[in-house]
Amino acid sequence: MKFRYKSSMISRIKISAAIIIFVLVSSCKAQEKAQIWQSYVTQKSTGKPTSIIDYSYAGYAFGEVGIPNSSVLNYPIFDVTTFGAIANDTIADDFAIAKAINAAEKKGKGVVFFPKGRFVVNKGEHTKGFEINSSNIILKGAGAGLDGTEIFMQDYMRHDKSLFKWTSPHMFTFKPKNLNVDTFCSTNIDSRPYPYVSKIVEDSKLGSKTIYVEDAKRFAGQSHIILVMPYNKESIIDFMGTLQTRPQWERINSKGIAANEIHKIASIKENTITLEKPLLTDIKKKYGWYVAPHEVIEACGFEDIHFIGNFQESFVHHKNKIHDGGWKGVKMAHVSNGWVRRCVFSNVNSAVGIVGSITSSVIMNVLNGKQGHGSVEMTFGTRNFVGLWKDDTDKGQWHGIDASHLAAGNVAWRIYAQKGRGFDLHSGSTRQTLYDCYEGYNMSGNGGNYKMEPHHLNGFTLWNFKQYGPAVANYNYWSLQPRKDNPQSPYWGFAISNPYIVGFHGANTTFNEASLGYVESIGKKVLPESLYEAQLTYRMGERPDWIDTVLETWEKWYKEVVKK
């Protein structure tokens, strides 16, 4: 949704901002409610379309309840030591861990428990990693602190058949059985091997819960579907307005834009599918939208574990497969309501991948040790969530929290990464992303091949971002000129379509306002402090208990685990 202020309006905002800043300085810089938030509340109360996206559906159970404690689920316990794993020795425990996982899957649910101590995996010939293919499976340790559980990944993952250096498997992968993640996770969206599809036959508005298809009965018995818009140039104006593209952007210039959204089905009747939650997009049949089943596993968790890689070199970006992807922690592919929480990841290239998933959360985790490639990636999925994430690596990960590759409606909340390059968007028709209360060093750590840019389409909001690194003058989110320091490079900097920048503070960075969709309060924080929390509270009618629970326990938990 485009919401660009006219120049006269921007001038009035600047004058008002100057007056407000003078008053704030004389009153200890008290924060004021953001104008755009007040507009949002008014628009919601009157039933009008909002000028800012409602991001509050991101995360476990659409943000409405907290992740359950495994102790109250009454799942059977499968202790890895009863299957032959031995803590604190030098023998690989892969076989015993796999046996425990298989036993839990045969039972239909279970907690695969790792007692205190260090368990060795991926030693020598043991380089396959672990797959969890069933719902309701939790891998749980005795805590990520000093007297807790360590899983030590001794050797790097072999991935000689991988096409790219960074596409190695993770040590632990949650995914439906027989799902080819590599095939699904392709930006060549037109070639995905769906078992059947049904075309959209009527338009549906953003915010609607109803879609109309040729034959809804095909989806009887399905829990989730994926809405797909094939590549087309006609839709470009809907997703990024009339902005000019860069000549080197091969994908958008030759094929246009693609999109997808994953949704949970509420009900089916005749040719109508009612969705559990609202659409993030105007669905227009003229763009060729269709619907396909989306297989998921549900309610899977990885928690209370210190995962330790063995990457000890000084990281060099794209040096080789070991540097880019040899040491990876946890992947959740096609998972609904999955989670990774209260874990520490040390000396890894990448900690967590959330791929083709919906409403999965990565919350209360720490990344430390040697600098590596990436931290958390949210790709090809819808309404996933990363929150209370602390990057304590020696130099800061090369890439920060990433939402990319057809991702939609994802949120990064209260991220602490004072070293490194900044937050990340790896291109690939990403849209509707909120980076909320993010503390970072640089303006960005943007990645992705230049052919796949821009980095983000409409719907990006940066709310109360705090910059620790050097200030940047006239930062341009849509430069159409080569870099002055490297004119031959096809990478011309971050490209986000009409971003909303609210409450940017820390460094005295200034912005090229022509490249922004909306700007407010540069140089100081605004209220509400967290847009995600405020939108969720407004939608629910009260503040969900889980927010305060994790905020209250986060600092204490962090102090305990960093004692190591």
C-alpha cells in the first residue's frame, strides 16, 4: 500500500518536528506518540484501510498465545542417553540421537531430551545431519547455560552436490517427509511441482479472509494452502508503484514480479475458501493467481540447547562452501507453529533457517563465538517471527536477520546486533516486513544477487531502529546511480520500495526523502516503542501475557547463559 507524503506535507512535518524537538529537549526529550500510529488507530476504529500494514499476525499461533512449555504438554520423554548417547566423551552420538527421534516419531509425539553435558555429532563419516519429519516433536536440552546441554558439531557438513556455496544442509532439519525443499525454495515459482492447483476466479481485497477458486473441494482435508502469483510485469505497479528499475535487475526487467502467501484454511464451501487470517495482498485474478496445497508439519520445537559449531577461521564471504555454509544449526522447512527458543549458537556459519513456513518463531536466543555468514533467515514463508535475538559474535555476523525470497508478513522484533553490517534483505520479491526495535551497527547488511533485486517491494517498515555505527548522509533507499567508490560494480546499494522510517535514532543519519514512502521522527524514538506489540494489543483488545513473560525473563536468562 503506497502512502507517500507530498512535498508540502513533508514541509509541514519538518516544521512540526522542529517545534516538537525544541519542546522535547526542554523536557528531557519525552517521547510522543507517532502520528502514523494515531492514524492507524483512527483508521481501524472507523473500518477504513490502514496506512500501515497490520504485522501483528506474525509468530507462533499468530501472536495470540505464547509457545507452550513442554512440561505441560504431557508428551512422552525420549532421553537420548537411554538410546546409547553418552555425554562428555569423544564418541559421536549421531546414531543414538537418530534412534531417539525415530522412537518419538513412531509414538506420534514426544520430547527428545538431551541431559546435561556435551554430545558430539557429525564426527568423521557422520555428516548427514538429522531430519524430523513428524508434528509434535520437541528437541529439548537441560538449558543453554553453564551447567546445561551442549551439542558439539565437530566436522562441517559435506555438500558437494549443492549448487551454491551457501546451500549446505543444517545439522537439524524439521520438514515433512519426502519434501524436496530445494525444489520448493526456488524463485522460479512457475516450475514448482504442485500435485494440483485451482485458479483464482474472483478478486479479493487485502484484509479479506475469503478467496474464490475454480474448485475448492480439491482442498478438502488440507490444513494449509499457498496462494501463488506467477511472474508478470503487469503487477509491478501494485507492488512498487511507478519506481524506475535499475538496468541490471534482470529478473524484474525480463519477467516482472512473483508472489506467494501461505495460509491456514478455516473452512471450505463450494468455490469459496475461508482463511484463518486476513490476506496480505490484493488478490487480482488478472495476474494469474492460483491456489495449491501446502504440506506442513506442526508444533515442532528446538529449545534449551547450546549448539556449538567448530568454525575457527576468520570468515571470508563466499570464500568456499565451508565458510559460507559448512556449519549450520537448525532449519524449519514447511513448519506451522514451530519454534527455536532459549538456545545459544556458537561458531556457526548460520544459526537458524525458517523456510516455506508459517507462524513459526525464533525467540530468546544468542549467537556468539566467531563471526560467520548469517544469523536467522526467513525465506519463502509467511508471518514468521524473530525476537529477542542477541548477536555477540566477535565481529558481528556478516548478514543480520534476513527476510527474503517471496517472504511476506514477517517480523524481526527487539534485535540486538551492535556489531556487524546491519539488518538484511536478500531480495526475491520480499514484501510486508517489519523490523521493530532493531539495534544494529550499519544501515544494512543487504545481500542477494543484483539480478534478483530490488531487496524489498512495498510494505517495509523500520520502527525505532537504533544505529550504533557511523552516520550516513542522505541515505538513499532507491539509488539509480552506480556507487562512487566502485562505479563498475552492479551493486548500487539497498533498494527498498517506498519504505516507512519511523523513530530512527542513535547515529545522526539523514535520508534522501524522495526515496521514502513515509518518514517521521528522525533522531528520536517514538511511542509506541514497539509497533508489533501495539498492533497485537490493539487487535486482541488486551496485551497478551506472553509478551511480558518473555520480556521479564529475557534479561535474567541472557545473563545466565553468557557466563560461559
